[in-house]
Amino acid sequence: QVQLLESGGGLVQPGGSLRLSCAISESIFLLNSMGWYRQAPGKQRELVATITNFGSTNYADSVKGRFTVSRDAAKNAMYLQMNSLKPEDTAAYYCNARSLWGDYWGQGTQVTVSS
């Protein structure tokens, strides 16, 4: 059972930055892919960014050029650097990991972009 724990959310003004972290309970090399998803109130959960075990990345069009996903194998961690934040980025952000044995989710961290 892979366990994921997000941190780094909070309240930020439009145009500001935040860095989310996801601590993973096992080696990221045992995972096929990892990613960040978000869910705003009244909306479905949506993909933000993914990174494969080969390091290939993919981003939602709405965050391209503003968000960067990365990982640190030594720390078994994944990160989401979010710059130029907009009010529409307000959501609960979830860490996801996929392996041959399952699909795992963290409990989420809230990001609120407001002046």
C-alpha cells in the first residue's frame, strides 16, 4: 500500500507562487507514474501535471508555462512549483501515484488564490 502525504498549500495572492510537496512511502522507481490533480468546489477532479518514472512530464493546458512538476528520488518525493497563480487555480490539490498494483491518492492540500 503506497501512502502519499501532501503539504505546502495555503492562501496566496494572485500572481504569487506556492510549492506543493508530496511525500511517498516507497521508492518512486517502483511507480509507473506520479501526478498532481485538483478539484474545485462543484467541479470534477482534473489533471494538473504528471511525471513518469522516466521523467517525462505532461501538463494541463491551463497550467502550462506556470507550473512545474518534479521529483526527488533520494527523498521519495514529488513537487509542484506553481507560479503566476490565478484565482481559478483555487482548489484542493491531490498527489497521485500509480504502480502495477494500484492507484493511490493523498488526502489533499488546499490552495486558495485570492486578494
